[in-house]
Amino acid sequence: MAGILDGLRVVEGSAFVAVPLAGMTLAQMGADVIRFDRLQGGLDSGRWPLAPLGKSLFWAGLNKGKRSIAVDMSRPEGRELITRTITAPGKDAGVFLTNLRVRGWMDYETLSQHRKDLIMVTLLGDRHGRPQVDYTVNPALGIPDITGPEDHEGPVANALPAWDLIAGHTCVSSVLAAERHRLRKGEGQEVTLTLKDIAAATLGHLGMIGDAVLNEAERGKSGNALYGAYGQDFVCADGARIMVIGLTSRQWKGLVSTTDKDAELAALARRTGCDLADEGVRWALRTEITAILAPWFAERSSDEVARAFDKAKLTWSKFRTTKQAVAEDPDLGPENPMFEDLLQEGLGSFPVPGHAADFSALLREPPRPAPVLGANTEEILSEVTGLDDTEIAHLFDRGIVARGNPPEFDTAA
Amino acid sequence: MAGILDGLRVVEGSAFVAVPLAGMTLAQMGADVIRFDRLQGGLDSGRWPLAPLGKSLFWAGLNKGKRSIAVDMSRPEGRELITRTITAPGKDAGVFLTNLRVRGWMDYETLSQHRKDLIMVTLLGDRHGRPQVDYTVNPALGIPDITGPEDHEGPVANALPAWDLIAGHTCVSSVLAAERHRLRKGEGQEVTLTLKDIAAATLGHLGMIGDAVLNEAERGKSGNALYGAYGQDFVCADGARIMVIGLTSRQWKGLVSTTDKDAELAALARRTGCDLADEGVRWALRTEITAILAPWFAERSSDEVARAFDKAKLTWSKFRTTKQAVAEDPDLGPENPMFEDLLQEGLGSFPVPGHAADFSALLREPPRPAPVLGANTEEILSEVTGLDDTEIAHLFDRGIVARGNPPEFDTAA
């Protein structure tokens, strides 16, 4: 099936979250993405979570729909193969995506000598060349300081690797922007991004740098409250916890009238001399507002609350674990056209997502599983690298390349 | 200065985080992005954080480099102007990016009658058409359940609107992918995304859906520990808190030798019969490992720790507040070529980020401030919408459009 990026070929040398996600996203949009790895698999081949038999669900998730070539890059012949694969001819080829920082044979200066219009997108840790990961960038920028319950003293890390995910998607748009430029101007280039710059820019975009410079107060923790307006979690009579949003005027009015708290909230407004129609006032008075609303939730089951909120078209949700969500929510399974139940070797069967965007000009691309390490070595060497059968056989004989999952190179942890 | 997306024109009708971020990102890559708003400004015009005089730093951050047109869309003439602006001719125009769900005049079916090859990228809440925000999607998928200290009972929300940010960047790549398709095939299309699908797909990519289906255990909270390997926060003798990563074999060995805990960790391995070279073992034994390492930090100032870790090239960082980070870290100010100190009217002067990617074929685009509401109404009506001076004057006279910041329509909260 043709995807929206049909024809585009990207070679990926990567590990961990961001760049594998970028390559996988391009593959799910229809690009031919070739991931190369060492013979024993990449640094991320055993990352958690693992399937019951020990194979990495993480790796399977972030490498869906790619082709895999396994090469011994410690030998010059292996390095030459990768160079030839990255710089292979083709109008829509010559795109290299990486977070491996290898000076010399794998840098832009060297590779672009083999293909002048090469596009190389490199994600680094920070602009000083230091490695950084989501778990170090986040504390350095202050997010853990504003995360967590108001009465909790220490910083609270993100469980979601948000910066990695954002960086991966920024790599995707960088590839597409550079390829657009090449289509028009005929020139390739090096695109350099860093995880820390992506995070720092995002703080700026959200107004947090201006806030830190211009306002004297530190923002502080605000628990599960929606920052800057009203939104709060409440516990219902059955113990279930609900999040409800009063951000826009429509949402706020709907929340007030559904909970029948008009009079008490009007009294709060009179007592404080503040206008609750102002979202900033709702933020400042969130504790008082929550105290007024809480009994309404405490008196009702979460089902009653759900019915009332759906009837009023409020924006709300129920807190649950991922396991509960997967068990209960049809949006997380094959009833949602984005998902398909896939049986994957060594893993088992579970719902696997395709690309989140639905492009109306094409049928939706179904998700394809990740390759076994080296599964496509032979075809890539033939079709892309341009070797003949004798050359390929010789490389296998000498152990410079490997094909799909020989027991000694099994990626299972 | 020419940006990497030079020539591309995108019309944006949006509010809040994701789609404004998408338009701003395209603008920072050099696209001509026209944001249209009601005469009184969008729903997000007063969003926190605010500058000392009350103007929104959030809005200023997410609308940098765009042009602004203010139109009364409650009147048919206003709706016609927006239609004409979105569907204006030009090979690189005809791209509409929105999260406003307006059936009828502003839907794809209607707009594409005015321009067959229109690209319309729409971000919705969920696939059922319900509104969702970052604060509702996150609890519904289980992230707050795994966030926070191990001994904390309740869910902990993200302070960073990660899903909105990821959705915004996914909109950017959707625009570029659809435009690439149009360049090649001549056809436009509707691209539909939902915040919840983007989040659900991401859980799948990270292996969390497979984990929920295949493994019986719920993941649970793990405080500030790096999931699945070793990474932990430690308090130093001066009270400062440090995050250090032992994810790869190189990082782990470096951490062990720098803290001189080889013997104690070898004893732990013997006692448990486990091999600490396995990242999953480090995860399982993280509490024991942390107990062994903690005294080393408690005996040293954070400066001593920093020197030792830098010398060993470890991946680590210091926890700080955003205010401290902005005050201390040159990566968050004009010493970093991504930032420039900009003086913005009604806000003040502070470091403002440009696009995080550095495209070597072009000079880096400096950040440009957000427009005042309606600042470009006249030029857009003339250059893009194609009206003559008489028609434009008539629209102003009748109050169907407004120009930059008349006092009665000031966006300040």
C-alpha cells in the first residue's frame, strides 16, 4: 500500500527513543526506512518493557515497519557498506537520520563527499556535545520542580519521556523540511538538533522563560490542577477519580450549572471581590472553588458524574491505569481504525498502533511489525547498496554482515 | 531572511497549545503563517503565564512570527473573507491548519469547493468528536498513575502539556507530508488527527500497550528512577539534588568506578545471584543500588560531584527551578544562538527561542515576536485575499475586520 511519503528512503542509525521514533513515524507514513545495527543489536535492543519471554516490547514498538541490516562496523568493510547504503543513489534517497555521534567516517563532511545532496539529520544531547537524556534535561529545566502534589517537597520526574518524544517528532519535520528544500533547490544539508535545545525552546514557547525573567514568583507545584485557569481532580462516592476542565467560559459555566453550585460560587465571588469569569481568578481561587465543588462528587458515583457531564458536554475524564485503559477503552484497541491486533514472533498478540494521522487521499496504512535484527540485510545489500550475489555471499562468509536473528545474535535480553 | 520552508503559506484558525505551536513552528521554519481570530481575540489570548502588566506570555510564545488578521466571523462577510484567505491561489498556498471544529462554512467539504487541492489539517479531541485536552487524555491513559513518589497514593498529573506538544509537532509533519504529496500528485486532502489517538499511539510505540496486555503486573510508580535500567536522583552534602544515569553499559561502569562502589556492588550481585551488567537487573535492584551509592553523594558538595562526573563523562544533571535555570544556564539565553533577547511591547525583554533545528544550508532564522491582534489585517486582505482598497476600507468601516490592537479590542487580560 502506498503511504503519504511513498518513495522517500531514510537510513537510520540510532538508539533509544527519539530517533527510533522519528524513523518509525516516517516508516508509518510510507517511507522506506532502513535501520542499521551492529551484529549484536543496538544499545536499545533489550530496553524495558519486556514481553513475558524477555524480548523488548519497547524495541518492537519503536522500530515498526522498518527494514533492518546488521553490519560489523568495527571493520572497514562494514563501515564502507553503511556509507554506501546511506549515500546510495535515487532522487528520493540520501537521507540519514541519527543520534549516534561518530566522528570521521559517519559525519556529514565525510558522507557528503559520497553524495553531495545528502540530508543528514543529527540529534545530539546538548549544544556542547554532551550526552543528555530525557531524565537529565527535565530536571535541568525545572519541570520536576513544578510537578507533583502541593505538599510534596521534592522534585517529581516525568514518567513519560516527553522531551524524547517531542525531539523525535521534531526530527521528522526536520527531515521533511530539508527534503522539501532539496526538491526545490537541489541541495542537501546537515540539520543539527539537540534534546536540550528542543526542551529549552519549548519552555520559551509556553511562556515559561518570560515568566521566570519578568515575574518574581516561582511557579511552584499545583498538584493535579490545570495551570492558569480551572481544572481539577475529584474523588467520587465509589472511590473513582475524575478530572474535569473549566478552562473556557463554556466549560466553566457548564461545570457550575451541572454541579448546581451557582449560589455558593457567586457568594465566593462577592466575598473575594473577584470575577470568576476571569480564568486567572479561577486559578487563584482554585482551592476555594474545589472545596465548594468536592461534596457534589463525594455524593455521587463516577457513573452518575459521567452521565451528568456527558449530558452537559463537559470536557472530563476518569483516572485509570494503563492496564485498565487497555482493558476498558475501545479507543485503545482494534475497534479504533488506528489499531490492529498483530501477532508478533517472540512477543505475542496485542493491539498495535499505526500512524495517528488519517490522510484522506490514501487508505490508512496498517501497522507493520518491527523486523528481526538483520532480517533485510541481503535485500538491502542487493537493492540499495548495489552489491552482486558473490559480493554479498562473501560478506556473510566473513561475518561482516548477518541475516535475520541467528541464535548467537538473538536480540532477546 | 529565507527559511527552510520559504514560500509555503499556511492559514491557521486555532486556540490553546497544539495547533498554535504547529503554526508557530512552521513560521519559525520560514513559512508565511496567517492566524485569524475573532475581533476580541482567540480563546487563548489571555492564557497564563501573564507578564507583569497582564498580557499573555503564553500567547506571545505560541504565536511568534505569524501574521494576524482579526475578523468578525459571526457575520457572513467575515466568513467569506476567511474562506477566501484560506483558499487563495498560489502553488505553495492553500494549507489550512485548525483545531476549531466548525461544521459548514469552515469544513473541508465546503472549503475544498473553493480550492480543489486544499490541504486541511484538523486536530480534534478524540475520534468520537469529543473535546479533549492534555489534562483529560493523560489520566485516561494511565500516565498519572505511574508518575510520582513510590509512597504517594494518588495520581500525579504532568506539569508539562506533553500530549499537546507532541500533537503540535505531529501537525507540523502532517502539513509537510501532505504538501509533499500535493507537489508530486497535484492533489490536496483532509488530514485528521486527534489528541487522544496521538497519545494512545505513543503508548503503543513505547511498548506500554503490549506490557499491559501481555504482563500481569501493573507498572506502578517509581519516583524519579529511570524506568527499566538505572538512573536515580541523589541529595548532595549541600542539599542540591543530582540526577545521574546508568542506562548504557558505559554509563553504568563509569558511575560505579567514579563513586568507587565496585566492591559493594559486586557483593550485592553475589548476594542476589544477579548480574548487574543486565539493565533489567539494575532496575529490579535499584533500591539496593541507590542505598549503596547514596552515602557518596551525601559526603560531597554538588560541585565536587559535578567535577567528578564531568571528568568521567557521565550523563547527569542538577535539579533546579526554571527560574534558577534561566538565571544560571547560558543554554537558556542569548549565548545560545537559538535565543535572542527580544523587547516585546506590553511584555518586556527576555530571551526568546527560535526554531530548535539548525539547517546548515541557511542562516539561522532569528525569532520574531508574535503580532498584535489584527496587526496584518490590511496587508493580508490586500495581498492574500485579493481585495482592493475600497473594499478593504468598507470592511473596516462596517467593523467586519479590525487592525492592530485598537483599545477596545486589546488582547490584554
